[in-house]
Amino acid sequence: MVAALGRRAGDQLTVHVGPEESPRPVTFRSPVASEDGDLLLPLALLPAMVRGDRLRVAEPLSPQLLDAVPAITDVATTFDRYAWGLDLRPVLVEAPARVPDASSGGRGLACFFSGGVDSTFSARAHRKDLTALVFVHGFDVPLDDAPLRHAVSTTLRAAAEALGLPLIEVEADLHRFAHGLVPWSAYHGSAMATVAHLLAPLADTFLVPASDTYATLSAYGSHPLLDPLWSSESVSILHDGCVASRVDKVRSFGEDDGGPDPLSWLRVCWRNPGGAYNCGRCPKCVSTMVALRMAGLLERAPTFPSTLDLARVAALDLSSPGSGLLWSRYVRDLDASGTDPALARAIRVALATRRAHPVWRSLKRAAAGSPTRSLAADRRMR
């Protein structure tokens, strides 16, 4: 398998990745683009491991990145053995090492920003130190959905302006590239690392907002073990926000920190039926609305319906690792406050259903020494 930088034309960069006889084009549009080839490693390593092909890169790569390949391989294959089921195999990476530039620091601190709970929490927590926010078209908003892209882009630009930060917008067809090779739940961390290296002239440190707490970490493609391993001498990638649960993050949105109201732009939906900013019905929307209701903020969140369908809460799939601990904590908090017994009952129903879920049973078998190999299970967990 080969990975090579292609031709730059204006703000467009084309990269070619795949079998030597028929590499696939991957296209980026961005206001800046690094001259280094470091983006090629996070872009191509997991697909090469799925195919079991050695990875050949002609461009010189960061020695730090090359040295991290064994550790990345160890983490990814362990995740694969117990959760992903992709049959990842260690591969040989053939690439020359370049001489690192020791004077390349001090360019800024950027944070990936989608308008969701996790990225909003990180952006607010580090607002005084950040120099830019980064939104990638083509990750959770399809490149061919022009109306939704325009709506999301307009809202996020206003959010960035309110936060006093520039919004750097990138187009990348990485989701299309990964489709059929690596599920997005396993690939999105390396996809963000790819964009971070693309934007190296913009900043030397990039924050990847966390979706789990340290107590509920799961085997996802973005993880505090994996994200920093994609760093180079000139670009540091940090996993940020594992100290707070979703409810804790949402509660912080109700606190006056002297900045803008984050509820005005909050966006979590990735299904977007009919171009909806937040549909209010998918599991991501419902779980966020639970957090908003627990924080007493649901009626203040204009981007969501003001009422929560408790039947949808009871039907939530809580089979993923760590969800039992997190949602059981939500029930304990609700019981302690005594403010919303109906919501507590709905969550109890979802937790009871979880224990009969086939993914939960397969995870218990894996913990007993019989690892699951079901890609369908990985998708259900996500």
C-alpha cells in the first residue's frame, strides 16, 4: 500500500492512498497546508492494517511519528481484539525520516470544533489560550449536503466570533475514503490527526475534545492513549476533557463565564433528517436532551425541542462499554435530587434492557477470554 502527496492547486491538496497499482485520491481544501508528509501516516496506517499491506511513503516523515508506530499498533490491535473486530494486523512502514525543525513551536493552540457538547466544553475551557477553532466539512456533515453545510457553517462562524476566535474551515473527504475500509468509530481519531498535520502552519498544538470520562473510556478511534501518539516534533495532538461527563459539561454551559451562551449553537445530530440541525429523535440528540434536562437547561436550548420523549430515553441502546457506569450514576444523581423520577424510571428501563443486549453478552464473553469479532457489534455500540 502506498501513500503520497499529490498536486496542490490553490487551496486544494490531493493525496493518493491505496494499492500501488490503483491508489485512491483523497482531497482536502484548506486555507493553509503543510509542506510535510506527516499527514500520510495517520491517513493510511489503519487502512493498511486492515488490508495487511506494508505501507510505503516516499515523503520523509517525522522521526517521532515513525517511532510511535509500534505503540499505535499495540493500542489499535488491542482495541480491535476486544471491540472493533476488523482483524487488524501489524504492518511494516517504509518511509525515510526527515531532520526535524527544532524551532517550529509557538504557532498557536487550535481546537477541533463541531458545535457539540464536547468541543464546546473544550473551547470554553481553553478560550483564553486558543488561537483558532477548526471545523471539518465531511466528517459528520456530508460534503454533498450543501444546505446543511451552509446552516452549520453559518452558526459555527457566529459561535466562533462570539468566542473571539477565528473558525478555520476544512473540506476533507476522509469519511468517504474510510467507508468500506475502517468504520468511522475506529477511524475518526486518525482522521483528526490527519487534519492537524495538514494545518501545521496554523498551530503547533491541537486539542481533540473527549467524548468519555476517564472512568468510562471505550475503545474508540479518538482516545487519550491514541491521540497523542499521532504527534510529531512540530505538531502536538492532545485529547482534552476526560475530567467531565456529558451532564457535567452541559451543566457548565449554564454558568456565566463572561462569554457567549453556548446553548445558542449546540449541535450534536449526525443523522440530520430533512436537513435538521438537531432532529431531537436520534440517540445522540436524546442523550444530549437528557443531559440538558438534568441540568435544567432544556427549555433554554433553542436548537433542540423543548420537551423530551421519555419513551425514546427508555429505548436508548446503552450496550457500549462504560455506559452502564455513566448512566447508573445519572440515576443515582436523579434519585438523590428527587427532582425527576419519571426520567430516572426511563433510564432504568434502558439499563435493564442493556443487560439482555447481544453486544453486552458478547463483551462479557470477551472479558472471559473469548473476544468478539463482530463489526456489526461495533456499529451497534457506536
